[in-house]
Amino acid sequence: MRILSTLAAVGAALATLISPAHAAAPGTTSTLPVRSLLDALPVKDETRSGYERDAFKHWVDADADGCSTRNEVLLEEAVNAPQRSGRCTLTGGTWYSPYDDTYVDGARGLDIDHLVPLAEAWDSGAGAWTAKEREAYANDLDDSRALIAVTARSNRSKADQDPATWQPPAEAYRCQYFTDWVTIKTRWKLSIDQAEQQALNQLAQDCPNAPVTFQPAR
């Protein structure tokens, strides 16, 4: 029995190593069921040793158009577009916060949330990245699932938690949150811990095995 158990563990590890999600090169496009992505995520103990939020430079103006990453997300996700003036000053506008199923008038009541929080990213692999890689993660506009405009109260309730300890209050959004969480972890080749894996597996039982299209970032 011990031999069989060991062989099963080795087989699971090899499956992770050779999975298309794990092996795909940056910039290539893949489409896989979300449960396949979840099964391929490496499971490791996490550590926050050495973490500082300033290790992830944000919000930058990567395309030098006057709008920071924060404002780029606000412009992209507005339900009713705000007026833009000067160096990307935004006035008015309406947004929908899916975490708590709430509409918000004006950008002041909104935070731009890293779906997988910066501290969580650090815990699960980003602590070993270069400063440029962490900056790219913190300002990821190439995948619309990475950054999301939500109410400040919901973002601060979430803080740096993963799905083992926090899920959106709006239950109808939880399957989308599950899918996007797994996709961003896959895109950035991040790991999950055991409690996180257990929570994600529970969500997987309750959510569709949706096909996910993504591009690895690294």
C-alpha cells in the first residue's frame, strides 16, 4: 500500500510538471477546463517572510498616456463612462462591484483589487521574482481578470485573504471568482497551499467546469 501511495504521488507530480498549463510559454494562448488548471497548480507551503507591499511597484503609467493603471481599469470597467480631463482626471461615472452586487457612482468609493492579492502572490512564488516581474504583476492590464474595480469596503474586507478564508459576499459571483482565481494563479505560475486547494476543490464541485482561455505571463 505504501508503494502504491508513493507511486500515485509521483504520478500526480509528473502530471503537474507536464501539464499544458504548466508548460505553456509566455504569450501563447491556451484554452483548458478550469478544473484541469486547478489540478495542475503546484501545492506548496507558503511563507510571507520578507514581504513588503512596496516590493510591487504600482500604479504605473506603462503606456505614458497620462492614465495610471488604476484609472485604466476604471475606464475599462465603467458601466457609465466618466468624463476624462487633464492628466486623466475622472469625473462622474458608474461602476458595478461584483463582490457585493453593488453599483457605485463616482470613482472615490472604489478600490482596484488585485484578484490574487499582492501578499498572496508573494506567498505563492512572487517573493522569488525580479522587481520588474512584480511590477508587471501589480499592473497587469493584459488579462482583464487580474484587476477589478470593487467597493472599498469589500476590498478591505477581503484584504490579502485567499478563498480558504474569504469569498465574495455575492454568492452568485463565487463561481466566476473561483474561475478567475485559478486562471490568474495559472497565468503567473503561482502555487496554492493545502487549505486553499481544499477551498478551491469545494468550489469546483459547485461550479461549472468552464473552459478558460489565457496566456501565461511568465
